[in-house]
Amino acid sequence: MLAASSMAATCGKASSDGSDLDFSSDALKESASEWKKTRSRLNGSYTYIRIQGSMTGENYVTLVRFDKGELTARVYKRLKTGVKDGKRHVEIREAWMAEKGMKRLSGGEGGFPGLTMEELYQACEKDVLNRDPKTNHVGLAADERGVLTKCYYSPKMCADDCGRNYGITYFYEESVSDEELKAYLKSDSMQLRP
């Protein structure tokens, strides 16, 4: 996964702001308990971004928006990062936005599915915590709000795209507007608010 840079306080925090947790069910449950408090404070309205990077220079970016606990939008972007004329160049290879009533909203082609934070915690526990740290690179982290910032495994003998990560790269304490999502869709940025 990509390391994320710091964000403005009003936008939330990048995944690098999370604290490592013991690689255990107890630590995960304690963090999930903090998330429940945050979800209640936010009335179930939040937006997050997950990113999967590849050694080929492609990044698969999924933004998911919840409003009062309901999945209301999912944005997917496939970006190719490289160098053009001696400068960093980002090309949008694919981008779309799904809203309520659309087939792509919860999952399907492109990107991560539109999972709630609770579903990310469940997937983390089921798919990652049972991995052997002797044969896998593993990590678990969350921020003080209980936002799951890192929950991954990758086999130690694998070079690329072998593992799973259920962590959030960017988190926003609001259900962002359709207008902001449409602008984000056209942007070559991975962050909603750079």
C-alpha cells in the first residue's frame, strides 16, 4: 500500500497517522469499540478512501461514502503514475461513480467493495488475523477514533499483489457532497482534498 501524506485537520487523517496494534483479536476488538463511539458521534455519516498500489505503477483508488449508515456513493479510479518529459505524470485510465440504485454501488467490477467500517473489521479478523507472522508480513493499526488504518498480510515469498489490506488510506468525518465527488472523479489525485 502507498504511504499517505498528512491532511488538513478538517479532512481527517491519513493512514500513516494510525498507531500499530498488537496483532491480536483483543486489540482489534478494542479498536472496533472505539470505532462504534466515532460512528455514533458522526451519526453514521463518513467517507473513506482505500488504495491498492501495484509495482507496475498503477493505483486502484476506491472512495466510499455513507450517509446515516447507508452506502450512498462509490467512486473508482485507476491511475497510472509515471514520468513524462522528466516530470511526474498521472494518467486517469478509468474512472466512474456509482450512486444509490446503481448496480456498481456495493461492489462488482473495479475497486474495493463498499464496505462499512464494521464489515472491514470483520474481514480483517476473518482473513488477516489467522495468518502466520512467520510466513507472512502482517500489520494491524488504527487511529484514536477506531478508524482501521492498517490490516494486512502478504506472503513473505511474494513480490507483488499477493496479499490483502483492509485498511483505510484517507478518512473524512462527513458524507461529502455529490459535487465534491464529481470533481474528485475528474482529478488525478488519490486524496479527496490534497
